[in-house]
Amino acid sequence: MPVKLNAPQAASLLPVSGIELGFAKAQVRKPNRKDVLVVKLAEGTAVAGVFTLNRFCAAPVVLCKEYLAQQAGIRALLVNTGCANAGTGEDGLSRAQQSCEALADLLGVNKNQVLPFSTGVILEPLPVDKVIAGMPAAIANLKSDNWLNAAEAIMTTDIVAKGVSKQITIDGKKITITGISKGSGMIHPNMATMLGYIGTDAAISQTALENIIQYAVNKSFNCITVDGDTSTNDSLILMATGKANNAEIADDSANFVVIRDALTEVAIELAQAIVRDGEGATKFMTVRVEGGKTEAECRKVAYAIAHSPLIKTAFFASDPNLGRILAAIGYAGIDDLDVNNMQLYLGHILVAEKGGRAASYREEQGAAIMQESDILVRVVLNRGSTDCTVWTCDFSYDYVKINADYRS
Amino acid sequence: MPVKLNAPQAASLLPVSGIELGFAKAQVRKPNRKDVLVVKLAEGTAVAGVFTLNRFCAAPVVLCKEYLAQQAGIRALLVNTGCANAGTGEDGLSRAQQSCEALADLLGVNKNQVLPFSTGVILEPLPVDKVIAGMPAAIANLKSDNWLNAAEAIMTTDIVAKGVSKQITIDGKKITITGISKGSGMIHPNMATMLGYIGTDAAISQTALENIIQYAVNKSFNCITVDGDTSTNDSLILMATGKANNAEIADDSANFVVIRDALTEVAIELAQAIVRDGEGATKFMTVRVEGGKTEAECRKVAYAIAHSPLIKTAFFASDPNLGRILAAIGYAGIDDLDVNNMQLYLGHILVAEKGGRAASYREEQGAAIMQESDILVRVVLNRGSTDCTVWTCDFSYDYVKINADYRS
């Protein structure tokens, strides 16, 4: 079960003026499942995206980048689950294009105003006929208060739908931000098998939105890992409709930091939700590395810990087998690390220092913290002044079960 | 159960003149278990070692390097399981030294002629009194035909003992090589939670032996991975007693390549045995990457595949979910990889080319190969002429079980 995470209430996901969402049960892979999502955007909506760095990026990712670059004004998003349309070569591109064309025709826009997204099994052809056949139903139920259905329509192995809303005030105008995301395996920065869509009614310039999404993704989706696998399809999209009628926020606006931080908070919550619903997760781990010379070396240490199957299985067992953490720090790749001059904390308990177990540490202390479902692992390198935080989950029988059985 | 691997017969592990082995049940961690091994070497034996690159390397690793550098002539090895004596700081070094001193006294040699090794739980103090108390029993049963008992005495979570012998002829002399190893989690190059000891009665110069061990380790123990964790204690030792009375082999001897390749073959068999007995393994996977520009990029791709929990769980399920392999190739870190110009084979079956599924590929073909216990994954990058091969195993419920329960 997800770690301290419940699906949001439908009413808690606030409508964003200028954004309507509709779903269909198109039987892309399985019957009776919401598996196609259409998001319709008001004219003039600014849209920015970041995408997987995987060289085998999926056909829809290729098209998204191409269409965004053409700046035709994005008017709709089309998402399907059940098939990733990745590892599908030229044929995959053609099928993704066909689906964009079909939706564009139905909505009366151009195909390069429709961004396509797919998630699911890799290496299989997209059943584009089924996706297209589902579109009229999805369009028929386009509504602004349909975020929870939308969150459900993008799930794959997710157990709960993920969504969050937030409101702030800018220029005396109430600004709404609502986002949804899906995980939950193949989760790794740059990025995860992860889809995220965050909408706001704030007016934000295209350039400002592009800066915000880079900032937000580095603080959120690029700080999570479930299994270290970077997917072919990861995409995060920010949409700003401008319907709140605030003065358009540019990079140098006084309100730039305000909207940036609010959007980033939503992104962090959506990213953490993916980890909390990580495949088979029973524990949510925050790995914080402080006192590094560079952020890069802090990330090396944090990810060495967050990726270690030995550590993740020990957390699953609630076993304070903390030597495995020292081992991971040791192989993280900092060649001149002085292991005699660093500290390891579990929660607020000093576990190791001077190259070994702290004299004050008692196994009962570690065991007590291991019983909790949210656990902080803190490493102080004492080499510099940078830090980084990543979030991950433990590694359980169910991870194996879910991934051994996923296609069947 | 190990994948196509049985414990060797005692008689199949041939004595090596100049090497005697004795064990004790010293109750280091658990009762009634062979957990201390003493290896006694004839005077004049050449000894070379390679050790973990983990910055948190264990106290015995620190001492091994120090003593080998002093070139006092190694006369004995001392191995204990049950406690790694790693993450133990100054106190751990002192305990390792005490154990070397105690064995040196009993054997009438100096402490820097005794190399210490430990494997087991990290971050706990070595019960040096128990190790020392076990020494007389181990010395009492020193025998040259004790290799199987020795292999059993170094096991931790290993299911079967690992050992192999080989004989070749050099200068008309019969040369014997016998080696033992242990795994079986925290297995990763540079190196694994891996101990390996290979003895030969060949006469080999110290310099030649050091060159041979570097060559052999790069072709064997540095090509295996179970879970990507590089341990604190990994050590591989080559011992050449010279008792076969061949002309001493130097770097430039005609026989250098002959003995090097024979020792390397033994090292490869011992390394593969560790993977076949990898924690929870049900399948043995050979990942071969060809046509790379550099060996480094071939290794990146091979390890991206060999480390992916998603791929390893699919192999556990015998599910030809091969898109996950494409995804791993894509995120391996070759920035200019042309995914449209590479091929993926499962066994001899072409699975993917031109960025997608091969037209000739049928799911039944993949499914049939997935039923086998030894499976070849072959990637042809078509970028250059270098290649590399790594060996790994699948990821099962039992991996989680073993590592969740290891300390308890």
C-alpha cells in the first residue's frame, strides 16, 4: 500500500479556468479502464515541457518536442495508458501523428497544437484505432472539474491517483494551481516513467514558464528514484492559461519567485506521491547529503544510497543494518572521501562517525526509527557547503511481484 | 537454488603443493558453522592481491595492502565469516592486527606475514577473542586436500561452496591450479562482497603474478554483478608456491601467457559461480555488448542492462518484456547513440533493430528463450569495434527475502 498517501477527493482538486479534461475507456490494453485522457486548453495558454533524456525516447516524446518548438500554440493534450509507443521506430512516430491529427480534427485545431503522451508497455505498436475511437467519448465529458478522473485515466501500476491543488494570491487575484501525476516503477531522475501535468490560471510569459519548469523539475521529479530505471516516456508539462487576469509574470517580475515556488511546491508533492506509491513501497525514505564540495558529489552519495537494493531491502525489513549505508557511501565514487571525517544519522540519531559506529549509538535507537514509515537518512560529509535531498522507497517482495507480473 | 551450479566434490579440488588449509567452528556469529579458515603457505610463495575500491574498505583490507607492500613474504591467510570488521574505525584495525599477531605467534612467523580477511555484517566489532580461540583447531586440521572445507568455511549467504581445479603442463611439469570463492550479494565489480583465493604450484615471479592478477580480475570478478553494491571487503588473492619446480615464469617468459590464461580461466569460473549462486538467482544472464567505440561505453550499456531491477524481475518471470532492455540501453549514458542503428538479440533471435521491434521477431521466440536458465542478451551498437561481456542473474522474491532477513 502507498506510504501515507491517499487518493485526493474529487472536490479537493480545484478547477483551473481555461483547462477542461475528459477521459474514455478505450480498451487500449485492458477492458473497462480509463485509459485515454484529453485535456483541452483555452487559446493563448502558455505551455512548457521537460522530457526524458533516454536515447530510446518514445515516439510521443519526439513529437512533443517538435510541436512545442513550432510554437503553434498548444490547444490540447492527448494521453493514453496501456502502451508506451516506445521502441517502435518510424511506425510509432506515424501512429502518434495519426492520433494527434484525429484529435486536432475533432477539436478544430492543427495537429501540431496537440501534444501526445503514452505510457505502458514498451516495444509494442500503439493501437491507434482504439485511441481514436475513444476520443469522442473523452471530448463529450470534457469538464473543468474532472481532474480526479484525469488522474485515474493516466495510472498504470499506480495504486492511488495522484493530484494536488494550491491557491495563492498575486496582484489581488486568486491564482489556482492543480496538478496530477502518475508513477510508479521505472522511476529515476531525467526522469521517471512519470507523467505530470500542472495547470494554473496565472498569466505567465513563455520564457518565464520555461525557466520555472526547469527549476521545478530539478527540485522535484529529478530528485526521486524508485528503481533507478529512467523511462522512455517521461514528460512533465506546465500550462498557464492566463485566465486569472493577473499582470503577465515575466522573468523579472516581482511575482516570478512567488509563482515559481508555488508551482515547485506542487511539483514536489506530485513527485513525492510517486515515491509514496512506488511499486511495492512500504517506507518513504528521504536521503539528505550535506557538506559536500559540489552538488554533483552530494547527488552521487545520495543516489548510491537510494539505489542500493541491499539498503532498500533492509529498510523493507525494518532492520537497522546501517553498515550497508556506509558501504554505499564508500562506493559512491568520491575518490578522496575521508571516511573518518563524516557522520551518518538515522533520523536525529548519530549512527556513525570517525569511520565507525558512534560510541553513543544503541541498536534499539535505530530499530525504533526503522519502525516508522517516513525515515530520514542524513549524511554529513564535512567537505564543503552544498547539499542535496532525494526521495526514495524501500524494496519489497511486492516490487518483484509487480514487475514480474506487469505484462501478464 | 543456484543456476546450474553444484558444490564441487572434495576430490575434484586438487591439492596444491605448498598450500595447506584448516578450518574451525569458532562461533563468530552463529554456532556450529565453519567460520574461520587458516591457509598456510610454504616459504617463498609469491602472493598478489586486488581489493575493493570502496572508500569504506574494511580494516582487514587496509592491513592486507599494508602487509603486501612490506614484502615480508606472506606465510598465512586468516579468514573469518560472520563479521566484516568494516565501518569499525581504529578499533577495527587494532582487532585485525591482534588476530594476525595471534596466528603469527602460533605459526612462528611475523604478523606482517599473515593476511587477514573478514566477511559478514558491517559496522559491528570483530569478536577477535572468538577468532583467536578458533585458531588452534584450524591449525590442527591443516591439510593440503582441505580445499572443499575451506570453500565452506568462507561462505556467508552462499548456498553452495565454490571451487575449481585445473591442471596444465609447463616445461614438462604438471602444474595445478585450485581456487575457491564466495559471494553472493553485494556483488559488483571493483569488486563484489567477494572473496577469492587461487593457488598454484607454478613458480611465477612477483611482478608477473601482479600483472596476471590485474588481467585476470578484469576478465572475471570485475565482469559480474548481482545487485550493483560494491562491498567493503572484496579481496582476490593469487598464490604461487613454486613447488612444481618449473623455471620461474617472468613477464617475458614464453609461458607467461599460458599460466596467465589458465589462472584467468579459473578466476572466470569462480566469478561466474558467484553469479550462479547470486542471492535468489533463478537465471544466469550473459550480457554482451559489441561494436562500441570504447570499452567504457560497452560497459555502460552492459551494466545498465545488468543492473536494471525492471529487466531482472522480467527475467525472473520468464517474461520477454524486452522493451525494458531498450530503455536501459537508452539511459546508459551514450549521448550520441543512434538508436535506429543498433540491434538487440535474445540468444540468437533478432528482437529489435531500426529503433523498434524487428519485423521477423515473434513473441513466441522470446518466450521460448526466456524458459532457459542460461540466457544471452546481445547488443550490437554498430559504432566501433570494441566489446565487453558481463554476467549477472535475475531478481527474485528470494533476493528480497535473503536481504531482508540476513541479520536476523
